[in-house]
Amino acid sequence: MTTYPSVLDDKELDRLRGATHGDIVLPEDPGYDRARRVYNAMHDRRPAVVVRAADVADVIAAVDFAREQDLLLAVRGGSHAAAGYGTCDGGLVLDLGGMRSIRVDPERRSARAEGGCTWADFNHATHAFGLATTGGIVSSTGVGGLTLGGGMGHLTRRCGLSCDNLLSADVVTADGSLRRCSGDADPDLFWAIRGGGGNFGVATSLEYRLHPVDDILGGPTFYPLDGEVGRRYRELIADAPDELNALLIVALGPPVPFLPEPWHGRPLTAVLTCWSGPADEDDKVRGMLNGLGPVVGQFLDRIPYPVINTLFDEMLPAGLYHYWKGNFSRDLSDEAIGVHLEYAPTIPSLETATLVFPIDGAAGRVGPGDTAFAYRDAAFSTGIGPSFRNRSDIEPNMAWCRAYSDALRPHVEEAGYVNFLDADDQDRVRSNYRQNYDRLSAVKRRYDPGNLFRLNQNITP
């Protein structure tokens, strides 16, 4: 096995070891290849050191070390970042994966989760009390990265974005200080981390507002590829109560038992539903979905809420290659639907999907300046996500995704959800934050004037 000798000074490394309880992994160590690996295989990077933090003191020590040694700093939670910002070449990776404790307060309907938790961890802990908040749609996604970027999921229309449910956070800033920020303490920092990404520090714990959500009616319904399905879906969302969340998906038919074999591998439209309203209205919701078009396959049943967040897990394991583009739109126009139909026949793999998230309802009732997440007037957020198994397929998949995204641009807003953007989207950062960008830049100057936290969709100080 190839090893990569450390370029760091031994005395400085000894000082780092003395300041941490977690593991310090160097290129010559046996566990290095495992320690440097991230979810997205596109990013095969070789950091100079990986710090597996055991606690907040380790995080402070790692931040101080990176700043003092002038090292590139990558912060890793769930490691799902499409752009590979959870790793780097030649720098320090701060891995929060060992910090995964969660404390639920059922009386206050709140939960505090450490920065290395995944949504699987979080949903498991809160579901025991019949409570939940908006989280991701793949259970291995980290709570921190999703929330700091905004956070869309199956409860967006009912409960708002993940960041809308953030009550407070513990953040280690670039000077090594630990700050508990909220609406009352460091309010500018608290405002900025709710949508501003990882630009302002390391979120070592996050406290969320919880909502009474136990069992839900959930699952996918498949239809033939037909623009009429998209137009009826658009009308459904416009009139639906907040308790109905439904993602429009364009993908190839998966090899699942509730989809007849002739549809496997064929381009289809699907709607992934999460109805968190009363069970006695389930049949009404089924009727709405069945009215969108000819149903060719369906799994729609009462399931525990955490299950809806696992439906993509088997299809999207760690180690695939991913490249993403995203956009916001105020409407799902006929022209945009036409672009989706145009590109559907050339979808490159079973793992690839275009996802249209509704972000109206509760999320749309938050003011555009109340958090850093600026696109409160958007009704939808679209993610184009090629996922594939072979490195040799990188170039054709990237070209397909870029062409698809470019074809959509005349029919959508200039910006896209930061968690859907890749490393070649840095020129879109200002437009992503619109009227909030200048304020975010000012907060960045205050808390990170040297831009230590720059591996992200970067807001410059």
C-alpha cells in the first residue's frame, strides 16, 4: 500500500497530540486511506493530517493548529458535500464523526445534536418521543452541513427548513473561541449560520425545535414520463396543505418489486410523498396522487417517519461518484418541464435523479432577511444529480449535467441551493445570497477575517 509521508513538523504534531483526545491520523499511518475517504468518490484527496475529534476541546485544538500552521482546513460531518469540501490535499481534515451524542427534551420539544450526527442518528433519537424536525432525504447525511446550508427535506412545507428550526448552536470560530449563538447571544453569527454554510466556524452542536411527527403516509408513486404529470403536480403543490410534502423526481425506473419489470431502467416521473397529516385523510391523499397520471407503480403506506429518510440509502451508498447542479424557481414552468422531458431519455444511470423540492408553505413564510437563506420567494429548488460507479464516466456525466443545467437557466432563477452546488459554482455565491450577501460578508470579516473557513461556497471577508 502506498503511503504519503507527513510534511508537518514533528514537534508541532506532538503538541497537537497532547491537546487532543481523539485520533491524529497521518499519511504513513495504517488507517490513513480509511480516514481520508469521503462519501463522494470524485474527491480522492490526501490531507497532511486528519484529526478525529472526540470533543469540543479537540475541535478548538485542530482549528488553532490549522490557523497557526497556515494549513488548509476542511471540516467534515457526514462527508456528503457534493463539492468534496470535507477533505483537501495537503491540509488538515477535522472529522467530527466521533461526536454524535443527542439529547432530546420532550417537554420543551427540542433536541441538541453534536456536529458529527447524521439524520439517521437524529431521527432515531427523536422518534422515540414522537417528534421530528426537517432533515435530509438520505439518512447518512450530516445534520451540520445540511442545516448550515439551509436544509430541505420531507417536512419543509410543514415545519420550514432545517435552519428555520435551529434554536441555538455552539460554534468554534477561527480564533479558537467557542460561542453559543442564538437569537440573544451573538445574534449576527446565529443569523449567518442559518443558510450561510460553513463560512463562519465549526458547529460542534446544534439545538433544534421539534414537532409532533410520528407515523406518516409515505413512499414513491411512479408514472410514465409525461409533461402532464409535472403540470398536475405543480397544481397539487399550489393547493396542498402544509402537511403534504411531495418531491417530483425524474429518474430511471428502479428494480423494486412494486414497479413492474417492463418499467425497470426506463425514464419515469415519480412523486415521493410525505403526508404528516391525520391518518383518516390518507385515502384523500392517495386519490390526489393517483390523479396526477397513470400509476405504473406505487409504494405508499403508513410508516414511521424515520423510514422515509432511508428510501434512497441502498441505492446511494458511500463510494459512488456524484456531481451536482441546482437552481431555484418561483414556478415549475411548462418550459422547465420541457427541459426535464428532453434530458430524461439520456439519464446516465439508475442512481442518477433530478429532484424538485417544494420550498413553499412554512419555509416560504419566513422573511428573506430573517436568516441567511435568501430565496424565500422561490416555490421550488431543483437538484440535478448524476451519480455513477466508475471514474471513467466522470467527464460524460459532468458534461450531461452542465448541459442540462444550462438548458434550464432561462426558466429559473440565477442562483441555486448551496448544498446542491459543486466546486465550479463559486461564481454563483453572491447571487445565491442576493440582498443578504453584504451582511454575510461583514459577519465573515468579524468572525473569520483571514478566511480560514474557505472550503465551502465561500463568502469572502
